[in-house]
Amino acid sequence: MIKIMNYNEVSNDEIFARSVPEVDVAGIVEDIIADVRVRGDAALYDYSEKFDRVKLDALEVSPAEFDAAMRAVEPEFIRVLETAAENIRAFHEKQVRQSFIVAERDGVVMGQKVTPLDRVGLYAPGGTAAYPSSVLMNAIPAKIAGCGEIVMTTPPARDGSVNPAILAAAKVAGIDRVFKVGGAQAVAALAYGTASVPCVDKIVGPGNAFVAEAKKQVFGRVAIDMIAGPSEILIVADGKSDAREVAADLLSQAEHDRMASAVLVTDSEGLAKAVQAEVERQVRLLPRVEIASASIDANGKIIVAESIDQAIDISNAIAPEHLELCLDNPFDYLEKVRHAGSIFMGRSCPEALGDYLAGPNHILPTGGTARFYSPLSVDDFVKKSQYTYFTREALGRVADDIALFARKEGLEAHARSALSRFNDM
């Protein structure tokens, strides 16, 4: 049963579960990465047999397999994928950055050049955690950024196939190539390349503890999006809220993972008790009742605050991945929210809307990292170079200042570099 408590009965650090792997995966992942670096495709085939229980004939998904997947997925779902993709594109196109140039002084030109990454790799989980929505959310911003190639890895089923919905989403999103590789070995292949799998500049996408650890270990060789943890939702709701709706929103995240955190903060004891009863009733109706119940029992909380303002303070202190403001006037509080991955405004904006269809990205910072991380965006798939041009006359105006600064730092060669254009050395 979800627990009810007053705010002073729990510390901010204890409101959300902060996951710790049950086993030390670092050493296992390190060995897998080293093996893939040395043996390449051979290691990938071996790990497919070991972990996925399948002997593959080829690592790359063929055009025929793509066509079969599109036929296997019902047309109505294809329509929904295309609608979601259109909304995601419309939102993310607003994020595109332009290069700029500054020429405000005689003989001086400066600027910033925005360049898309050459190739990015997307990891898509398989099995019960196969999320075609995440394929759209990762790939579409990369396409908008103008990345040269987008490749995806995803674990195969025991018959060697890939989830048709995942392939359909890849097709709709415009992914160029898909490989039947999962786990830490997929991350290693994307980071270092094999005969079949090309190396990439950045790896994005969610995964289990082994995938997260692999991303952490290859960071520096390639860029990564973030280290994602279990899903989180914090709902701020007043006494006018519908307990049935609030409970349903809490359970929408609890069903993700046993380690997921679903928390309500309210200024109404009446709503707290009503939501507690609704969560108990609704959780029994879910197909994933065991997962949702485990999440609610271990990590679910209802916190009674003194006011909605205090509830917002609590939210800022823990920086939730998802924040729902179930209030009549949510925009009155928006400026007060400082730390949250994605904010859902009002009583008719469930977090599930953001997961699938609204358009803003659902790849979000977890574990309190919304204090300094942002949702995945077009910015994640570009890099910025800066450039400077000075005429000799313009350099002459500042050469002595450069030399003074350099000598203050004890770097005589820097000083001479600036002065050499004008003085004998």
C-alpha cells in the first residue's frame, strides 16, 4: 500500500528511490567491452548466443525484414506513430540553432559555426522494455539536427527477429541502419566499431544497468546523452483534484519498473486518503500488477504538505523527472518550478501524453540530475565551433595587451607569439 506521511516525516533524499545495482556490473561490462574491441563481430555473435539465446546469420536488419515488420504492424498503429512523429518534429524544429557572426569592430570577425554530428547510435531495449516511442524521441531530433547517419542497435528475439513495432518506429523516424545487438556489447560496438557495426560519435537511448554502465565506460571515446535511472513522477495536486485520475497517473510510472518512484504531494489530507484507496483499487486491475505493486509498496509515497507553495519547494529540492501540476492555475506556479525534467500543466495533462504524442521529448534526466541536465533535444546532436579573424592592424591594437596577460601567467612564448608580427625576436 502506498504510504501517507507528513512532509516533516521524510527527508528530501528519501522521497524518491535512488537505485543501486544489485550486483557490481562494472567488471562484467569492462570485460565485454574489451572482448568486443578485440574480436569485433565474432564477440557480438557469441554474446547473442549467450544472452539472447539465438544464433544469428547476420547482425544487420535487412530491407526484407523491415518490409515484413511494416506488414505485421496494424495500420492504425502506423497512423499513431506518424501522428506522434509529426508532433515531435514540430516541437523539436523550434530548437534548431543557427550559426552566427559578429563583426562590430574594424578588422575583427568572430562567429560560431553549428555542425551536426556525423553519425549517432541509438540503443533501443528489447523484450518487455521495447518502447517504439523512445525510438521516435531519440531519432527525430537527430534527423532535424542534420546528422549524417543514424544507426540503431536492439536485442533480437530468440527466433532472430526484431520487435516489429520497433522496426516500424525506426522506419517512420528515418533511421538508416538497424543491428540485432543488445546489452553492453551493443554499446561497445557503437563506440569502437566492428566489421558490421560502424562506430558513432554519440550514443543515446535507455537501457538496463549493463547498458548504463557501458555508456559510462565508453564516455570520452564517444559522447553519451545521460545515465538514466528508474522512472520518477511527482504530482502536485490540491484538494479539488480527482483521486481516480491522480492514482492512475501515479500508476502509469509505477508499472515501468520495480524501482520506479511515484509520489503525490498535496495540501489536502482528504485527497491523500482518497488517492491511497484508489491506488489500491486500480493496481489490482493492471496486467503488470506485480511490477506496479512492488514499486508502490517500496517507493510510493503520498506527502501532505502545508501548502501548494511548499509542495513546489519539495519538488525543486528533489528535481523530478516528471512533474505534474494538477491545479486549476498551473501557470501561476510555472516560474516557481526550477528543477524538473518535463512539466505537465493542469488537470487534463497526464504524463502519458508526453510519453507518446504531445511532442516534447520524453528522454529526461532522472535521479535528481534535472538540477543540471535537460531533456534530450536537437542540441544533443550538434556541436559548436567558434572562429576568430583579425587583420594585422586589428591585432596590432591588442598585441601588447595579449603579451601583458601572457606574462602575468608566466607564458613568455604566448607573449612572443602575439608580438612576433610586429617586433624582431
